[in-house]
Amino acid sequence: MLLTWRRWRRGRPFWGGLAAVLAGAEICALPLAPLKIMLQQGIAGIPSVLMGLVMIVMGLSAWFAPYYRGLAGVLTVLCAAAALVMSNLGGFLIGTVLGILGGSMIFAWQPVAPTEPEAPEAPGTAPAPCEP
């Protein structure tokens, strides 16, 4: 079980996706308040919730569809930067910093190519010369 979890985690940008999900949850949770306060806040809370949801979806897509990591990373960074202006200073800067960090890690992640074992040499053949 532990080996399966490690293999799954290493096959995708796990830490970047986790940072993006946490940043989206933080940005999304701040404007959610009791109904009386939400009605006073008006339409200002809608962009915060939408940007937070987009960041959560991009973090999850990095986990479950790692071949979209380029798009997910760029959109996460753009939403985190936009949240700085549109959403309580990007969740009091915590959401913006986590979002930019997570999006950058998602975008920069590269899958590890599987290594193939070397074929054993046949007996009686000379070893291949090494190139300098």
C-alpha cells in the first residue's frame, strides 16, 4: 500500500498540486461568511470564490491529469496574481504566495523517464569502448 502511494505521488506534481489546492481553499474561504455579512459585502465576494475554485480544480487536475500540467500551472499563477487585487489581498497574501509557488511547481514538474536495465553482454565479446 505504501509503495503504491509513493509510486502514485512521484508520477505527478503532487506538492505543487497540494499548494494550489490549499491556496484556492484559503482564498475561497475568506469571503464566505454568515449570510448577513455576505449580503453587505455584495458582489465583491464572487470573484474570490470563483478564483479559489479555479485554483482548487487546477491543483486537482495536476494530480489526476498530469499531462495538463503546463496549463494548470499557468492558470494557477494567473489566478493567484489576480486574487491579489480582487480578493482581500489574495487571502491576506497567504493564498497568493501559495498559489504562485504551487503553480510554479506544477509548471516546472517533469515526469521521470523509466530507466531500462542494460542487456547483459554475450560471453566472449569485447566491452564497448567508452567515449570521453
